[in-house]
Amino acid sequence: MSAIKAIVTDIEGTTSSIAFVRDVLFPYARAALPRFLQEQHGRADVTHWIKTVAEENGLPASDLDGVTEILLQWIDQDRKHTALKALQGMIWVEGYAKATYKAPVYPDAEASLRRWHAAGVPLYVYSSGSVPAQKLFFAHTDHGDLCPLFSGYYDTEIGGKREAGSYVRIAGAIGLAPEHLLFLSDIVEELDAARDAGWQTVLIDRQQDYPQSRTGEATHGHARAERFSDITAL
């Protein structure tokens, strides 16, 4: 096994509970989305994503009601679309700013991230949530601001998380050979893609998020850990 020179981690189900995103962030964004688009559609960054959604669905960009309906459907379907993730991230700014909620990070994840950072191991995030949303999340955790621990962030603009090419591009952006990179995720198919790109992988299989443990063939041959403190590759 090659020495690990950098670690890339997922968020939901990995550093933090699936329930927080499902039960807090998604409902907040869904409730706020219609008002947000009506009030902020003139902003250049908001306009960009409205146009993206409209063009993909054969609508004029001026049809805010139509775009809003599509985005709400995507939320209900848990669609991992970059435009939706970007707009959700903008909406979540408001919730964090008002301290409506804080992002929960598992204590073992926080402790290990700090330990790896102190040891000089560069840390990165790769999540389906937009990069601004990732930074918001880690800036407002129940352990304080964890952003200083990370050297960079990646979202689906670099490619889908179940596509090997995405991990090839991330390795190139980080500037390390894939065999020296470790990816942590709770999603087996994402780990499959990373492994296909030459990365090392660990399946995070938390009982809080996955009461039915994934062992044996269910791991697809990936190393398995129930908490970050179980990771012995470093």
C-alpha cells in the first residue's frame, strides 16, 4: 500500500449525520426557495443558475414560477444537480447567519481531522453540495470553525461522484498521484469510482446512519470503518 499524502472526505454520512441534511437543511431550503428566487433573481450568481435550469428544461429564464417548480421537484427527488446545490447553498447562508442551526460534525471526525491536519496531511472535501455550501457547513459546526483544517473543496462541477474521471481530475488538481490519495465516503459506488481511478478508499459505515451494517460483499472490497478513529491507514 502506498503512503497516504492527502485525504479527501465526503460530508453527509461521513463527517456528519445524514439526518441533519435531510431533516434540517433540505426542509429549510425548500421552504425558502420561492421567496429567495423572487427576491434575488436579479443577482448575477442567482441569474446564472436560473438560466441553467430554464435552458435545460426548455423554459424562458423569465419563467420564475416554472423554474421554481422544477427546483422543488428536484429537492423532493433528492436530485444531485449542480444548479440546485448552488442555490441551496445560497439559501443556507441565511440560516447559518441567523444561527437557526449549526452543522453537526461527529466528534471522532473532528478529532481525527485535527490530528491529521496537525500531522501535516492535507485535507480536502468532495461533496455533492456546492463548494460555498461546504465552506458554510464547516465554518458553522458545533465544534466551531473547521475551515482552517482544509486545503481545498470540490463539488460536482468537477464531475459526478460516481464517475472515475472526477477522481482523476481531483488528483490532478491536488497535484498528487492517485495512489497517494485516500477517499472517505459512506457511499460504496463513490468509493468504487475512486478506486477505479487508482485511489485508496475507506467505507465509513456509521451505525447512526446505517443501522444495518455493511460487511462482507456489501463493502465491495473497500476497507471499512465505523468511525474515523478506526482508520489505521495513517
